[in-house]
Amino acid sequence: MSVVDPIAGTIADDLPARPPSALRIMMRDRRAFFGLVYLGILLTAAVFAPWIAPYDPNAMDYMMLEAPSWSHPLGVDDLGRDLLSRIIHGARVSIFVGVSTVAIAGVLGVMMGISAAFYRGWIDTVIMRYIDLQWAFPNILIAVYLVATFGTGLLNVIVAISLAYLDDFARVTRGMTLTVKEEQYVAAARAIGCSDWRIMARHILPNITAPVIVLATVSVSNAILAEAVLSFLGLGVSSDTPTWGLILAEARSFITRAWWLGVFPGLAIMLTVLSINFLGDSLRDLLDVRETRDIP
Amino acid sequence: MTGYILRRIFGAVIVMWAVATLVFFMLRILPGDPLAAMLFEADPSAAEELRIKFGLDQPMIVQYWKWFVLLLQGDMGNSIYGSRIPVSQILIEAAPRTISLAFLAFCVSIVIAIPAGLISALRRGRPIDHGVTFIAFLGLSMPDFWLGILLIILFAAKLGWLPAIGYEPLSAGFWPWFSHLILPATAAGTAFSAIIARMVRSSMLEVLKTDYVLVARAKGLSPWRVVMGHAFPNALIPVITVMGIAFGLLMASAVVVETVFAIKGLGRILIEGILNRDYPVVQGAILVVSFIFVFVNLLVDVLYVIIDPRIRVD
């Protein structure tokens, strides 16, 4: 039913039927589509790993260093373990570490950034001095330093990577909060007597989520890379859990004889990182966020 | 300008002091006594004796002061592992390897990235631009240590052109040095190269839109002169800032890639120190690696003021 107005013309015809959903927009972007599909497959494989993986990832066999074949699609490692099964199980650790570290770093970093910008004064000084210090070094190196002090193991690796990525979140949040807190709605909230906490949680936070979401997406890929690097260096989760970095570390002595051991685990890492970055780029366009930080 | 440079040097000294202090306290406050790792299974009285000998019975702040004074003299203690060589000696042997690797990685990256970025900007939207953009994106998503493994598989195992692992000092001749380092340098420099190529491209696209480039074109300069004489030098300024930030990435990559190629540089020393719980070595390696970072950041800041006169106003 259209209402005809002599001046404005057909109002109802000018209105779009329904704004397209975020998911639909992203599916139209070819790279984001690839990313979503790959991550969907990866996530399914990780969750259902024990049922999907053709073999037990730690089961050894007499057929050692066997090239890819129908029974072992990605080949067999030096202890006769099926590479495909190990990579599928490795996805669990990568995804778990990637998501949990970003959740921790995100929550802590956002809290630090908002309170620094909101209160200013000595709180801001203390937080920013620390953030600046950490900023002087690449995150992956900070993670190595922290593992050096805490020791290895799943929990320590998660803590180390979380702390290493804290500064990015604190920095982005602080910058955004400094602008947002000058807005009239913040003054209005204060005028009607909202508590500091309520202003930060209900008025500032919702208005700075876009850049934080983009940063969080990109950080997941960086955290997955960091976990792989730590595992590869022998500073990772543990030597009996297959992770992508560990599989590569163990393969190092055999790559000249068994190329598949060096190629496939890294391919899994690269495709994951690539997919998440595609997704991040697409989100950046979708949420209209300026470049946050280009360098991992 | 001198004031600015002095302020930056002061800032760098403060950062180094803060890193040293953090390293000292974190390794001591956290559970896990350095002596416990050292003594394995000694009896308690011997442990107490050693505790006194190393001054570990004294208040933390006194220990810190003594440690710091020794550090300023370049004494970082001895390795508690194996032959107990001084940490400073281990690091002096390792540093040139890491620095050579980082230096070569930097040179290779620049030599690839700048022409790639330039061509990409000048041929915007053409296949070559898409190609460069795609390769750069790939380079940023590839784990550096995996790239190292791929390079070994291809150039050392399959083709047999280059040695797979090890290091030769430059004093052994250029080719032995270069042939051992070129694969690790490529692995360590790829992400850096991708960042620089992207930056050169976007910076050139900005500059090509400016009025002075239009003027240069209008007065009939050859395209080569317009690009190399007018556009490129101005496009370089933001590239240098990014280079400074991304150099950290390159150094971090060098530290990781050393493990792939079995080069006993600072990164390898740090990792082995962590795995052996050799705290003096870990401390020393962290301090030296951090020092290189802080020094490079300082260098970039100073270089930036010299290159871009507009900053001096402030």
C-alpha cells in the first residue's frame, strides 16, 4: 500500500523493504564468504574432532613417514601417526587459545582503556606508561618473555598471549573513549545522575564497540599465530597435545625426506589466519572503521 | 632539534631501565627459585650456603641494587648450565648472527618491497597491481617459521641449491655467509616486505594526487623525473615511520626463524635459556634483544626528524 504525497512522491516506494543483514552483506563479499566457509568447516572439525578424525592423533604405527595415500590423505609422521588426524585435533587448541586469549585481552584491555580515558589523572598516567612500555616491543616477543617467567603449559600460554595483546585493546579503547566521552549524551547521562560505572558500561561502551570488534577479529588470527610460534619453539601447551606449531616443530628433522610433514600443518595455520583476516577486512568495511593497527 | 633528540634518548634510557627492573623482579617474585634449578638435589645446608654466597638472603632491594650496578658494568652473571661461561660472552657471540640476519632480511625486503609498491601504485587496478596486493596479503598471513620450512624443502632438499641450516660468519667469505643467511632472511623479511609494499603503494597513491605532482607534470617533466624526483621522495616519509614500527616485527621474526635454521643467535639463546631454566641467560638475552628494539626505535625517530623538516617546527 503506497501513500502518495504530491510533494514527496511515493514515500513507501522510497523506503528499502528491509536493511540487508550483516551476514548477507558479508556473504556477498567473495573473500569474506571464503573466510566464513573455511572457518565453519574448521570449527566443526575442531568440535567433533574425535568423531571426524580418521585415526587417534597419538596412535603410533609401524608405517613411518609414509607419503599421502588413500588411507592417510595427508601422510604419516615419523612415529606412524596420521597427520590429518593430528591437524584436526590441533585445530582445537588453536581455536581455543585464539578465542580465549582475545576474550581475556579484550575484556581487560577495554576496561583499562575506558577507565584511563574516563578518569584521566594518575590512573591514565599509570595505565598508559605501562601500555607505552609494552608498545615498544612486538606482541609475540612479549608473549615469549612472559612464558619465560611463567613457564609453559596451556594456562600459562593463554595468560602470556592475553597479556601480550592487552595493549592493543587498551590503546584503541582509550582513544575512542576520549572522543565519545565529550558527547552530549554522556553529559546528559551524568546530569540525570548516572553512576560512573553506568556511564561507562551503558553509554560509552556501546558506542565504541565497532573498532573493538574489528580489532578482536584480527587479534584472534594473531593469537593463533602466537600460539603456533610458542608451540613451535617448544614453549607451548604440552608435548602430548598435538598443536599445529608442535607438529611443525617435530617435523623439522624430517622435512627433507617427508615434505608433507612440513607443508600441511603450516597450510592449516595460513588458511585460518587468512580467513580471519578476510573476515576482519570485511567487518572493517561493514562497520566503517578506520584502520586500527595494520601490524601484528 | 637537539632538544628533541635528547628527550628521545632520555626516554629510551627510561624504557631500558624499566625493562631491566621488570625482568629482575618478575623472574624473582614468581614461584621457582633460581637456586632450585641450579642445585637439582643438594642438601638444605648447602643450599643455604649458596644462598648466602649469591646474596639471595639479602633484602630484594639490596639484591636489585647490586645486580643493577653489575649490569651497568656489563656483568650479567654466568650461565648456570654446563660450563658456566659468562652470559655477556654468550651474548657477544650470538648478537652478530642475529644482527646479520636482521640486516640481510631488511635489505632483501626493501629491495623487493619498494619496486613492488611503486609499480603497484603506478599501474593501479591493472593485473600487476592485483598480483602485488594478493602476494602481500599472502605474505602477511604466512607464519614466518613455516615459510622457513617451505624454503628449506624447496631450495635445500628438492633443488639442493642452498644449505638448509647453520651459519657462517662474514669473515669466512661473502658467499658462505650469504648462502647460509639468504633463506632465513627471506623467511624473516616477508611479512615486513608485505607491509612496506602496501605502505609504499598507498603513500604513492596519496602523493600522486597532490598539486605539486600535477605541476611537475604540467611543466613537462619526464614521467621518470616526476615519479623519482617529486613523488617518491615525499611518499617515503610515512613509509619510514611504518618501517620503524614494522622493524620490530622483522626482529621478532629473526628471533623465531633462527630456530628453524639452527642459527645460534640471540633468539635461539633466549629459547634455550628458557627451556633449560638458565635464568641469567634468559635475563641477559631479554635485555639485549630489548636493547636492540629500543635502539632501533630511537634511530627511526631521529632519522624521521632529519628527513622531514616539517616535524622540527614542533
